[in-house]
Amino acid sequence: MPTEQALPGEPTGVLWLPDEPPRAAVLVVAGSSGRVDSHRARVFAERGALAASIRWFGGPGQPPGICEVPLETFTAALDLLCRYDPPKLGMVGVSKGAEAALLTGIRDDRLDLVGAFAPTSVVWANVGPGRDGVTKPYRSCWTWRGEPLPFVPYDDGPDPEPPVACRPLYERSLAAFPAEAKAAAIPVERIRGEVVLVAGGDDEMWQSTEFARELAARRRAAGRRITVVDSDTAGHRAYLPGEPEPAPSQQFRYGGDAAADAELGARALPHLLAALGLS
């Protein structure tokens, strides 16, 4: 059985050590909760990977919201995994973590796998405040080498009553800011490693299947391989075999249901493992 230990220093995180010499290493990144996703990291460790997950905002020395988060947060975590000299290196994120994984993969050629659950095809404006405690005017979610990435702002409307389906906001914002959307497109064709996208057609948080199709078309047009695993009935929170079922939310409508989300995760896992040499 794999063993869990705390990552040394900052950021806060966990490191799962497999019970054999690791055949790969993977960084697992949660979505807008920013939480340490120990459960998903363990899934990979049980299959022979050294697996880490970090808190990437809201921790000591970090922005309190997803606002101008340095992508170096993730490359530094990959540096730590590379100390173990793994044969393969991957990064797997969900939702905002998927956005981070795609953007990191563009900038870090060490990655053999970028796995993106419920991805976006563009960079978005901040969700929550930056280090200055301010949420508006909108800024980019991400920086690289101190420079903010181009982003799509939000076309704000009245706050709906919870539980909230955020998808209409994202659809409305893309329609309202087409020039910004073009500038903020994620150039997935520049990722060296394998790209696996996992998307549910009943996603009520944002239009992840449409985003996945856009990313796939962009990469295939450049002659690069990409795998899309999708489902008409799954929502925003596909989960892998061995992970607990996500808890119901009183705040958001995620779409899908437990059975559809589990089925999508079960179909996605072999593609992720194959890219890491763990199948």
C-alpha cells in the first residue's frame, strides 16, 4: 500500500509514495476549492506513481483567490517530483486546475501527460481577490514570469439564487468579449506531451465538452495527438475508481449524477495511466 507524507515547506501539500520504485510521477491539482486532493493522488500512487497534490491559492504567501496565481507554483512542485528522477511526469487538474495544467504544460516540456478534467479552452478572469484583497476590476487568473496572461472578463449580471449554474455566465461572457476570447485562447498545440481531456455534456458549471472540442480541433490542426473522453450525461465532477463520490453541493449545480460521473472517470483512467507508462 502507498504511504502518505506531508510535502516539506510551502506550499501545503501531500506526497504519496508507492510501495515500489515509482514508475512515474504526477502532480494532482484540484479546482476552485484550491484544496489538497489527496484522494486523487492516492489513486495514482496505488498504480505505481509518486503522486503529489498542493494547495495553490489561499495558503501562506499565496493570493487568497484565483487571481494572478503564478504558474511557477506548479513548475516548482514539478521540480520537487523530478528530484526522484521518474521515468514519466504528468500533471492532472480539474476545472480551474485543468486550466492550470494546460497552461503549465505549454511552458514545461518535462510533462509527458497533461490531463484536464472539465477543461476550458481560454484563460478566464480572476475568481476572488488578489494579494491586495481586491476582486475588481477583473485581472487574469494567472501570471508567468511576473506577467499576467490575457484573459476573458465576465459579463456580470444579477446574482442568481443558489444552487447556481455558472455555465450561462461563461457562455454570455464569450459572446460579449470575442476579441478578448481570441487573445486568451489556450495554445494546446504547444504542449509536448500527451493531452487527455475529460468532459461531461451535462456540465452546468461551464461548457466543458465544447471547450474540449475547441482544444482538440486546435491541436489536431497542428498535427498533434489528443485524446478526448466525454459523456453526454456526466457533469462537472467526473471521479476516478477508488475516489469517494463528490459530496452534494448547496451552492452550485454541477450537472450529471454519481453514476454518469463515475462511468466517465472509469473510462478516462486507462488513458491517463497509459500516458504515464502505468498501464
